[in-house]
Amino acid sequence: MKKSKRFLIGFILLWVLGFLVVWGVTLFKGKGQRPKGVPPGGKVEKVAQPPAEAQEAEAVPVRCYRLSLTDFKDDLPVMGTVKGALEIGLKFEVNGVIESINFREGDVIYKQDLIATLGKKDAYLKVDYAKSKLGSTKIQLLAAEKKLQIFKDLYDIGGIIKAKLEEVELEVQKAGFEIKSAEVELASAETELKKTDLYAPRDGVLGSRDAEEGEFVTPNDKVATLYDTMEVFVELGIVERDINKIALDQDVTVTVDAYPAQVFKGKVDNIFPIIEGKSRTLTLRVRIDNPDALLLPGMFARAMITVAEFYDVIVVPSMSLETLDEGGYSIFVVSENNTVSSRPVEVAYVTTDYTVIASGLYEGEVVVTSTPQELKDGMPVDVIDVQESVLEEEEE
């Protein structure tokens, strides 16, 4: 055990001694060496480094967009509901109990189609009474006229005084007036009979039923609603921040779930003057021709309103715009030697994604769209990607 311990201590001492010898030789050689070209005993001077301004700046990687003339259209997506251009509440003009209803919700009907009828028993009784009354008054008139003829003959021979003759003449006049009154009463009864039938006043589509068979109705009760579908409105809700984009006669395209592949075109016809309190939306109406009655009231509609349209213009991604301190915008343009320069531009229209340039840029130029750091005039750049047409790629 003691021999092993001594052997280990000796090995460690020998290893330390060897390390010190090697370190000493290396140190001695390093002090004795001199730079190339310096004579023995000569002084070594430090080499001056070039200033930082003289060192070449490192190129900044950037993504770019090549300018080209294109057409640009900005559409505002909104949702709404199809409404009939004309909505007529169908009501009977007389009281009565509904005997029959001859339609179902959504049926297409035409002018003078019979919609519903009331029980006619009372109306027929009124007509019969008026007819019999008229017949009675006619008989009374005939009797009065014969009596008048007799009294005239008696008056001519002096059998009666003139006052009696005049009295009979008044009876004839009274009978004549009663006939006219009976005729008016008969016409009224016949009209009331006709009013027990409810006819469609024009072509259209019938909405929901508001009354049922066997129900007593008055002229104040609506039986159904008639919608004119040859022309419809689509009511759309515009949120407050987009109100300034809306104007009359703007083009609108509409689609509905019932015909997903078909596009209906119309124009903004009316803008409501108030904003709804809870939803904070402005309602506008779009008029659409609907000759085939495909659009029905109550359908859910998706619409795209064309709020701006330009032809053959320069369009850039909005992320490429730089805001100037004095107002306005500028864009960094890449030169042929891969340096950038800031150029002021005049903007015609700005959206979240794209900007239409009125002046300041030209077709074929390359502008910076994104960069990892702030750019300055004359700064070298490394163009890592150039998009040729953002709008065309999006349309595809």
C-alpha cells in the first residue's frame, strides 16, 4: 500500500515538472521572435486600422415589388336581406269569417287571382233584401202613377180640388225617390258581396299567412302580404367606419345561398339618414331587377359594393408606404446599383392592403415592400425577392 502511494506521488511530480519545462521553452521562443522585415533590435510599430466610415456598409436584405400598370377595384363585403320592392298588406274591406284561403306561403300569384273568401250568407241576404225592397218601391211607384192619372181625370171634370191632385203628385215623386234609394242600397249590397272575395291587386309572391280559415276578421286585420318580386331591394347594414365609402348609384353584386353560382347586379338606390343605435350600422337599399322571381323576400344575401375603381394605374402594397414628418408619403425605390432612395409620392386611394399611386412612380421600377431594419437614402440593399403582380396573384 505504501509503495503504491509513493509511486502515485512520484508520477504526479514528474508530470508537473515536464509541463513546466515545455511552458518555459515556448515562452523563450515567443520573446525571441520578431516580425518579418524588422531587423534585430528594431522597434515594432502598430499597424493603423482604417476608420469605421471607410469600411464598406453591409447590404440590407429586402423584399421588393415591381411596378406595372393595372386595373384596381376596391369592394366592400356586406350582408343583408332581400325585401320586396313593394309590400302590400292584403285585407278584406268588410267584416266576416274566413271561409277559405287559396294560397300557401311563397306561392307566385298574378293579378286578380282569388286569395281568400269570407262567408257569403249574410251578404247574400242583404242583396236579396235590397232586391225585394227595390221591387216593392217599383210597385208603389206604379200604383202612385195610376192614382195620379185617376185624380187628373177627376180634377179635369171638377170632381176634386187642386190640392188633392198635388198631394197625389207628391206621392209619385216620393215613390220615385224610394226607387232610387232602393237601387243604391242594392248596389251597396252587391258591392259588399263582392268584397267577401279578396283578389290579388298585382303580380307578386305571397308572404306568410296572418289569418286562418274560420277566423273572424275586420278591415283592420291583415290576411297576408303581397310582395312585388319583379323588382326587389336588398337591405344592407354598413358599419359606421365604412359609411364614408358609400354613395348613391354605386355598383353592387349580390349572391344568395339558393343560387350560389349566380350573381345578381344592382345599384345603391337609397341610403337611410340614421344609424341604428344598438348595431351602429347604416342601412342602405340596393335595387335589383328580378324578372324571373328568383330572389324572394326574406332571403339572406351577401353583397360586394364597389367603392372605388381605377384603370391603368400604379398599385403598390400599402406596407411599402413611409409617412413623412411634414405630411404625405414616400416610398423607397431600388436603383440599378442596388441602393435605395426615398421618393415622395402622391396617393390617390389607400386601403389596408393596397394603395393607388397618382404620381411619383413609374412602370417597371422596383420598390421596397419589407425590410428587417430602417432604410436611409443611399443604403445598399440585397434584393432577396421581387413580386411581379400582387393583384393578379390574389385574383387567381
